[in-house]
Amino acid sequence: MPIAFNEPLSFLQRITEYMEHVYLIHKASNQPQTLERMQSVAAFAVSAVASQWDRTGKPFNPLLGETYELIREDLGFRFISEQVSHHPPVSAFYSEGLNQDFMFHGSIYPKLKFWGKSVEAEPRGTITLELLKHNEAYTWTNPTCCVHNVILGQLWIEQYGVVEILNHRTGDKCVLHFKPCGLFGKELHRVEGYIQDKNRKKLFIIYGKWTECLWGIDPVSYESFKKHERRSEHPRKAKMDDGPEKANSDMSGDTTDSVPVTQETVQVIPGSKLLWRINSRPPNSAQMYNFTSFTVSLNELESGMEKTLPPTDCRLRPDIRGMENGNMDLASQEKERLEEKQREARKERAKEESEWRTRWFYPGNNPYTGTPDWLYAGDYFERNFSDCPDIY
């Protein structure tokens, strides 16, 4: 892909954006009740994809062995990720609370499907959050992300699919439906779901938008509100031409998917409680690839940092740095040089019949789901970087 389609971040840095709303994990950890903990965990799972709103730039593909670390003492966490496989591309990450209140880890290998006008990224891989004080583990998988009009027209994004968050200690489950936008864009960005106990009794209803906010309410109040709403709505006759019109638009060979108009904000049901609200973006965000304030700082290389970082950290990657500095020609040349260097190293390994050795993660099984996963090997923050590969 030409570099003009990119944003000046590696996919490893993009994963780190899960941590923007880390206060929700701390909040979950401090909740004495299981139901309240699940509410905060659900809000965190939704907030993790919120930074993708209006982000149509493609992150740089990480090189094999590339790493990224982030320590935020103000937010109470540290984070490390590594590109552990190139074919298929797999990124592994591990984060922990500085007060030993949580561990958050997983591996992501997006499966891309190209549908002509759009690209769909299905994020395979399990995400695990452990609340250490409560001896609880939650696992889930992110929704599918789709970028429309990748060839022509205005790019726009939607997320859809069912996300199931399971509390492995209690058997409680949160089921969240990320709605596809629908014919008239009515469902764009909407999320609806519920928390149920191990006997499948609904305990709590969740609704909102992943681009905006998430609310929750007890099932009885929710049902009575919906009943009242249905009564007050006049039965509307379905338009006879709805079907054929849809068929025509699908068959007409249009080169773009029309951008749905964002509907009015979330209608709050009386008695609901706010679970999460998105942070407002900096005023010049549109000129900066629609980055959030959290994202803007991810590539910062503070003075003295080079001495403490491993030589594989994304911040030291010359093509991303060139793009951030506005030198697109240099960025493009460096991207080609790095990809060629990666190919040469692969040929060399094949010749010598030597296997690539990951540095900070190893393949294993997720301790809660039993599915294949990449697990943190430890010791990164001891800062022994003597045997890191030369990838740049």
C-alpha cells in the first residue's frame, strides 16, 4: 500500500490505545460487587475500540521482532508488546497495574477480507483481563472493523459483531451486540447488550454507542420503557418499494458505499447510569489523523529515552519517524528499505535453517480458555536488551 494511506504509528502502538480508558479497569478492581465489576469491564471492552472512530489511516505493519513499551505512572500501568510472527502477522501484548491490581494481555492476528469497496478486519485472538484482588479473569474478542470506500469516495468505519465477555470465576457473561449500520444508517455505532448470570438470568441491560458513551439500567425498567415506547409509536406501514430499492442499490455497481448520516445522540432511558463517556479529542485532531490526546503522545521520544529503550522499539523506526516529521519521500524509501532488510533476514535464516526466536513472549495456551495464545515471558522491565535483533 502507498504510504499516503498510513498514519504515523505502528500497529503495536495502535493496540496500546486500549489503555486510554484504563481508569475503568481500576474502577472494576475497586468494586466490591461482581455485577458492578462486569459493568466496568464491559465499558472498558467498548472503550478499547473507541479510538478507531474516524481513524481511516492504516497503521504501519510491525516488523518481526518490533516492540513497543509504554509506562504511564499517572494512569497506573505499564505495557509491552512484540510482533511475534510475520506470516501470519501476530502481535502479542502484556500490561500490568503499577499497584499490582490487574494484568491485561492477549495476542491479536487480524484476518483481512477485501470486498471490493471495503476492507474488513476480523480481530482473531483472545483478550484477557485479570483482576488480581478478586482472583477473577475475564476473556473476550474484539468486534469486526470495516473500512468502506477504500478505492473511491469518503472513507468511513463501522464495527459490528457480537462480543462475549466471560467471568471465569462466577460464570457471569456480558453479551454486547455491535450493530451493523443498516440500510438507512439508523444503527450506526450502536451497541446493545446485557449481563447475565451463570443460569442465564438477565441482571443488567447495556446500551449506547462505541463512539460516544455507554449506559446501563436494570432489566425491569428497560422493559417497561420499551413497552411504553412501542405503545406510543403509531404503527407505520412498510413502504412497498423498500425491498426493490435496496436490491437496486446493491446491484447497480455503485463504486462507493454512501456515508451514513450519524443519527441523533443516544436516547437515555430514565433511571440509567452512565458507565463510560469518550474523552473529547484535541481541537486540531482532524489535522493529526484524528488522533486522541492519548494517541498523539505515543510516538514521543523524550530526551534520554534512547538509552533505556531496546533498539526494536517503534519510536526508533525511521519510516514512521520520517512520516511524523512530514518527510513522505524519506518515509517511503525507509519503509521499502526495512521491508527488504526483513526479506533478506528471512532468506538468511532459511539458508542456515535457523528458527526465529521471539524475545518477550512464547507460544502456549490461554490459562482460562485453553485456546492457543502468546504468553508474556517476563523480565522485559529488567532492561537487558543485549541480544535484541537488529531490525532497523
